[in-house]
Amino acid sequence: MLQFFNMLQLIGGLILAVGYIPQIIKIIKTKSVRDFSRIYIGGIFIGIVFMEAYAIYMFFVQGTAGAFFATNTISFILSGTEFFLVNLYWNRQSK
């Protein structure tokens, strides 16, 4: 039964993580981010940072939650990329 829930977490986590990719591609292509809320994007990123700290603890200290660690790390990288790009292009557009 535990394997079933681990598989659900892995699939769900991957779906959530790769959801950032189309938006990142659109930002890079259009270089337009004025419709974004930097507070929202920043809040999501900060939340994922805290979850990543927990995932690191669970995986490296407790020896559990491997699927959560893997998918959250992907989310951390991609949401951080989105956050960076939004701030980069926001500042360029305001000049």
C-alpha cells in the first residue's frame, strides 16, 4: 500500500513540477512579465524553499521521502528559474 502512495506522490509531484516549463518558455520567448504578480511568484518560490528544506531533512536525515525529495527539487529549480526570469525581465521593462 505504501508503494501505491509513493507512486501517487511521484506522479503528482512530476505533474506539478513540469507545470513550470511552459511558463518559463513563454517568458523567455516574449520577455514580457508585466501580467505577473511578483508577490505571488515570490510566495510560491519561498514556500517551495521551505518544502525543500523539509525534503532534504526527510531524505538525508530520516532516510525516507525519496520521491518527495526528487520532485520537490525539480519544483525548486523550475520555480526559482521562473522567479528569477520574472524579476530579470520586470526590471528590464521598467527602464
